[in-house]
Amino acid sequence: MLDHAELLCDNCFFGPSYYFYCFEADNKILIGYQRTPVLNWDDRSKNYLTKVHKAWMVWTPPGETVPVSYDDKHIWVTRPNGKPVKLTQSYTRDIFTANDRCREAVRAQVH
């Protein structure tokens, strides 16, 4: 994994937060996002919906090296419990400010 970024829903009542991830796999740069429904108030780092719907928990990379599989539309990563998480590939947002390789992948798809 090269980088990650978040667009959090602040003070949400069933609004989405977006979590973006940038990977290098097979000499390609892959960018995918996880859209997560959110219910929170006062603390944007919390999502009270995950208590009842565990699949809406945000995927947290276990380290820099992450096994991924992918096709033309999705990227699959695995939670520590072994359950897969499907990320949607998207190259429309220049959200990675700390990694030039991720930013260049976005620019290359736009042109």
C-alpha cells in the first residue's frame, strides 16, 4: 500500500464517509475507495452503525505490504479475521497529497 486518505462525514445522520487507498500491484498503481454509511454526532471518528452492522467497519491496512486481488472495477483486500473487503476502483479524485505516484495515476486516467 502506498497511501490512504479519508473524506469523513462530520455530524452525520446516515451520510457516507469515503476511505481511499492507493496500492502498487503487478507494476500498476491501483486506487480504490470504500464508501461507508455513517451515523455519528459530536465525534467524526466514530460510526455508531458498526455496532449493529460489522460489514460497515472501515478497512484498516495491517501494514505496508497487503495482499490484493483486482479486476477492472474492484480491488479486494482482507480483514484480519479473513473476511474480504471490496473496494471500488476510481481515479477521479486527486486526494493523495503525500504520494506523487498515486497523484500521477489519477492524472493519467483523467487525460
